[in-house]
Amino acid sequence: MLGATKGMGRAVARQLAVRGDALFLLGRDPSDLAASARDLEIRAGRAEGSVGTAPCDLERPDDFGAALDSADVVLGGFDTVVVTAGLFATQDRLEAEPRFAQRVLTADFANTVVFCEEARRRLLARGGGTLCVFSSVAGERGRKPVIIYGAAKAGLSHYMEGLDHKFHDRGLRAICVKPGFVRTGMTAGLPTAPFAGEPEGVARDVVRAIDRGSPEVYAPGIWRMIMMVIRMLPRFVMRKIGF
Amino acid sequence: MGRKGETLAGWGRAPVVPGHEVRSEDLARIADGRPLSRGLGRSYGDSSLPAASDHEVVSTVLADRILSFDPDSGVLRAEAGLSLEDIYRVFLPRGWFVPVTPGTKFVTLGGMVAADVHGKNHHKDGCFGAHVLDIKLRLADGRTVRCSPLVEPDLFRATIGGMGLTGHILEAAFKMVRVPSPWIWQESERMPNIEAFMAGLKAASADWPMTAGWIDCLSSGPKMGRGILFKSRWATAAEAPSRLPRPKRRFSIPFEFPQFVLGRPSIRVFNTLFYWKHIPRVKRRIVHPESTFYPLDMIWHWNRMYGRRGLTQHQCVLPNEAGAGAARRFLEVLTARGGASFLCVIKDCGPEGVGMLSFPRPGISIALDIAVRKDTPALIDALNECVVKEGGRIYLAKDAFTRAEHFRAMDPRIEDFQRVRRIWDPNRKLRSLQSVRLLGDPP
């Protein structure tokens, strides 16, 4: 898992650990990774050191291969890769700080795809597996509050859809998770939206999708309906509303 | 600035103030410059609400990692936002439990330390704070310190039961206890009046690790204070069913009830039914741990039953020195004013704990859930005058209406607490709506 120390990734990791899945955590900060690994071990009632970790930063694509290799060695060959990591900022900030906007676009789109390609190659080489990646409902349509972040996520969603089309027959389950507004640290600076979800609920939906191999998950589920409506709104309406 | 339309409230939903929570897994980062932390918001009144000029409080709920657990000593260290529900779910099936539990599991570790919660075993095991080994705090000036009974003992004692006013609690370590089974052996007994109740509690305290009682507060005269006394202990492995207790089904109160629902007539009907449902005078049985510790957790949003204006809880302790008649005198103040409480819980308290502002002291604790009405402040004033006269005090985690002069008259320990606060937070950066009301912090 890349991004399991925080937010929805933490919640998914806990549910997988408690039901007995073997886990390996990738993330930016080694001490944060160690604390999260310990938390998972205690919650799952496992021995200290049974949840492995390795540093991996979405902004440093050169290390992706090595990080996945160490996970592979420790786990004895992984069958599922979950990516919840990503950068986020409000549209106002991204407009004001073009350098940061570039970082977000690179990390959330280009580098995430590079990471997924590394994971996909390894999974296909062993006959398939599950690649579960967190995109966002922000990628469903160009919208005022998430123009840049949403563009990166739109690209990522398209990539995941393409993977599903091409490699489904070869055993790859490409799962694209599209969370709506979820109350995590990422959205802490924003006013709480209606239909806001909690990380635990999203994690339940995601774990079910991993088990079933569903290619697309909206979480909470109500966001599938919300985005269906949003996609149908004509342009002159989208120009007027702030959503 | 506050965000448009966003409000915060405690569990009683009175008062409701403008403001919002700031959430992050990284508590130390978001604590800086903010006046207060809150956990799951189960304190009833204004303990976890920002003062009028503040609009933000830190929410600890995302910082909920278990950092270590030593099965030899039982020591658990965790981040402040770890919920008691998680502890219950992870550890009870393995034969471990918290040494002290409040009446709901929707509380956080940080909240349990800050309110120095007590439970049915107070007469034997004291408050939660008695089992805390150390606390990691983010101070008002941005420094992080660890305190314990040996390191910065004054800061430690002020933080336990200090309602978050000494610093943002980041982590805490405490000692869990081994339990022989996850089930409870309970004996319950009908009590005809308050005098019998007091005697029953006293007699039970010697033999039973957990005691508490429910009182029909509408009964009066010779029947005043009738109710049911619950005595319990952990069931032994031989007595207990071999299976684990299944999580209880929850149901939800979907909307605010109209105010008459919890009016006097319906409380009278409920109380009479509840009292006489206990047909044999004494019942003995194995019960589910959630039914014993967290009966109200099965009803999501039960605070909505109290309607739009919310509820408050008045919990006080009347000291042993006040004599056996104190509880009757207190209940008489309630009935004389026509006050009706849907839920009235009575419990004997053991010795005072380590916390400088901790609530319990040797005596009898009475908790009344009261629907907020126009006359509620006057009722609370009258109850508090009785508490002052009897030499007792109130529980801050429940309070929303007590006046500063009453609080000062109840608690001579405030000076000591304020002295410690002056050392660690001379500019009173850390404060709550409650500390403005009761401790004179700048609004």
C-alpha cells in the first residue's frame, strides 16, 4: 500500500490487517510508517515487525521500482497494490502558486501512473492481481473548485479505465476508487460538504470492491448519483454554480 | 473567522456556537496556535467548545494510532484520538479492558484523560487518571513535553481532569487490566427509597467491584428515590458463555423529537414501567458487557430525543460528611421545583484522585439528564445552591449552566489549578467556552 499512514489509506489498511491480510506499507516518512505498521500489528494481534515498510515518495519516481521490489521480497510476492497517496490543495492556492500546481499535477497524475505501471508489470508477470488506485470524483467533470486537482484525477481515472479495458482478460483487476467528500485531514481546510463520508465507511466499500474486482467505486455510494447529475448539467449551468 | 453556517455543540446540543473543527492525523501541527482540542464531543455542555472570539478547535479523532502495547505489563500507549470503541473492539476479545470506563464508548483517550472519567468501579479503582502513566502534551507556546507522576508532576496532575486547559494532549500511556472473560455477572435489586438505596450502595461496595443505580426521580414522599441497584463483576471463565459477545444491534433516532415526548407524564410512565419490570426483588444473571457499560450507545443520536433545545446533565457529588440525609435533601430541591429527569443515575464514589480538578470525592454522585427549557438555568442554580450547602461539587464534563460563583464556592482547588496554568500558559491562550464562563478566562 502506498499512502496507508493517513486518511482513507489508514482505514483500508486497518480493515485488511484485521481480517488477516499480509501488508507492506510504502510512504514518505519512515517514523510515520513505523508507527502505522505498529498500529496495524497491534490491532490485528500480530507480532512486532510483521508489517513491513519501505520509504517511497510519489515525488521521487526513480525509487518506485526498488520500493515495490522490497515489498515483493518481504511478502513473498504481492497480489494486490493499493495506492491512496496524493497531494492536494485548494484551487485558490494552486492558482496562486504555479510551482505547487506543477508538483500536484506531477505527483497525482504522471508519477502515480509511473508507479502503477511498475506495479502492473509485476502483477501481470505473475498472471494478474489487483491494482486499486484512489482517484476522485473531482476528475469526473471540469468544475470551478477543483480545476487543476480535478484535471490530474481525470487523467488518472482515464488511465485506470484503459488498464481495465486492456488487461482485464489477462487477470489484472484495475479498480478506480472515486471518493466524494470524505472527512479526512486532506479536506480539513474545506467547509464540510453535504453527503460527507467517513474514512471507515469508504474503506468498507473499497475492501468489498477489492474482493469482487469491481472496476469503479464511488464512496460514499451516493456520490455516483450526485456525479451523474453533475455530468448532465449543461454548460451554462456549470458556469453559474460554484460546485 | 468562522465558516458560514457551521456550528459546534457538545453532546447535549446546548449551547450551540459558531465554529468548526480542524482535523489532521498530525495533531502537533494543527494544535499550534489553536485554543483547544476536542475528541468525539461527548462532554454535554461547553467544555469542548471555542470561546466567543475563537472559531476553531482541534479535532483529535484522526490521530488514533495505537503506538505500543505490552502484553506482560498491560501498558497501552496511543495517540489522543484513539476511541474507547476501538480499544473495546480490539482488546476485550483478547482478555484486556480499560481499568476505568465511562458510560459511553464513543470517547477518545485524550477526552478520558482531560475529563478524568470515572465509572461503576470508582469506589474500588478510582478515576481513569489513576491508571495513566504519562502524557505527551503540546503546550500553549508550541513546545512538546512529557509529564508523569514523576516528571513535571504538577502539570501532570493539572492535565488529568484539566479539561484540555493545560495543553493539547497528543499521546497518553495507561495500564490496561486483565479480565477473566468478556461477560459480566450482574445482580440487580429493587430499592424502595433513597435511604435503602444509600445503604444498599454502601453494603455492595465491599463485595462488588462495580455498582451503580437508576432512580425514579419523580417518586416522592416515602417512595422518594426508589430505583434499581445494579451490582456487577466480570464473569469467571467458568460462568461465562464460551462465545464472544456479539456487537449489539444499533438503532438510530432519525430526527429531533417534539418537546412533549420527554415531558413529565411520559417520564412518569417510563419510570413506573422500568421499576416494576424488575418483578423479582433481586435478579442474578450473565449480561452483555455493552448492556452493562454502554446501554445508551445502542441508540444512535439519543440526544435528539430531547428535541431542538437539547439537554443538559447535572452531575454532582455530595460528600459523606454531609450525612445520610443529603441525597434526599437534594432530590427534594429537584421535585420542589417541578424538575423532571428522564434518567437519574446514582453511584458512590471512593477517594479523590490525582487530578487537581477531578470530579469525584468520597460521597454519593447523582446525575440528572434534564431537557433544556426556559427555567433550566434557574433549576441548575437551585441544585447548585444545594450542592454548595452540602459541601459537594459538580462534574465539568457535563456542565453548561453553572455560574462561576457557585463553582468557586464548590471547589477550593481552583487556585492551585490556575497557578499551574499561569506557569505553562501565562497568556491564557488555551481556553474553552466553559473556562471563560467558570474560570474567568478572556472571552
